Amino acid sequence: MDILTAFGRAATTYDAQRRILIPCFDAFYGAVPAILSPRLAPDSGRGRRVLDLGAGTGLLAAVLLARYPRLAVTLIDGSPDMLEQAGQRFAALAAADGPEAAASKEVARIVGDYRTLDLRAGGPWDAVVSALSIHHLTDAEKEALYGRIHDALAPGGIFVNADQVAAATPALEGRMTVDWEDAVRAAGLPEADLEAARTRMLHDRCATAEAQLDMLRRVGFRDVDVWFRDRQFCVFAGTRAEPPAAVPQPESW
């Protein structure tokens, strides 16, 4: 089963399982708006543009818009079924908020492969974010994508990736997998749903956090670091450098 089929089949149940499948759900997703806070807090994100890669059902975008309702967010995902769920999510939120509040929320949806789409279209972006998507790429694809993200950001813009990462050794990887399975079973996940999650995990191509920080540095990001980690769930970020300030020149006589 290819990755789009696997995630398309899970589209209608994907959100309901997130809190079980991600035991650190609140801290994991909550780290992303916290990292963005210095850039967005003064005006709740007014006029700021955010690109969400592998956006799925819009779960991360909803977390961001709950904190910064004036963001203009663009979602990219390869699964039309996932983005259909995202559309339903934001339509429901708009209806609940009322016409005036809904008018302040801008969410665009693009079906496509972010490995090949021109990420600069619609930019430059103040932030590019992603959650639980990039770990499906090979290491070479990850680094190439990170370079394209860097080039699509406005100067001073930030990239935040909330994703699964590999452990430093195979022994630690095995331990983390066992711990995760124990945790989701204890939370009540049925065995059939765990097996479906394992099927989707066949598409995982996780890299260590350290390897990905090095990738970010190589393509030009600065201030690169891990902001949150709970075993395989990790949030890391990097910033595109601001252009150097112009040096005042003496007046000519």
C-alpha cells in the first residue's frame, strides 16, 4: 500500500487517535506556537503568512490559529482526503466563531507533493511548519527540502518541524518502540488500530535529530536547535538569517 492510500484511508479517524498515538500530544504540538511566539505574539499574527507542509487534516494549523487567529495559513498535502477533512475542520471552526471572527482566518489548501512544488509561490513566508510528515522522506530528500524551505522564507523567518526522529542506536530504537506500544495499549488503543498505525509506519524513514540539525546548518539555517523532545517525538527549528544592516556612509562634500 502506498503512503497516500494509507493516509487517505485513515483520514476520517486520524484526529481521534492522535492523543493516544502521541502520548506527549499537548507538549509536542504546543511547542510549535511557543517557538513562534516572539514573532507573532504582539498582534496575534496579523498579516503573517505560514506554510504548513504535510498538513493532513489541519491539526497543527488549528493549534496555531487558536493562539494566533490572524495568521494567513496555507496547507499543502498529497492526500485530497486529508485536506477534505481539514476543510471540514476549518468550516466548523468558522461557523462556531461567527462571521466576524471567521473573516479573520485565512486557510488555503493545496493538494500536491511538497518535494516538487515551488514553495516560494505565495511567499516569502514568515514561518514554515510541519508535523509528522517529513520523516517519510529519505535523508537526501529531507536535506533538499530543508534547502528549499530556507529559500522560501522571508529574512528572519523560521522553520519549525514537529516530527518523529530516530534514536541514536538500534538498541535505543527498539526500547522506544516497545515503550510507545505499551503506552498506546495502556491508553486503550485497540489492537486493530495499532496494526493500522504499524502499516503506516512502514513508510517511515526517520533520521536522528542530530543529523537533521546538521542538515539545517548545511543549507544555511542559523540558531538551529531542539526545543522539545520526548523519546521519538521531537520539535526542532532554525531561522533564515536577516540581511546585514546597512552601514551608514559619510556624506560626500
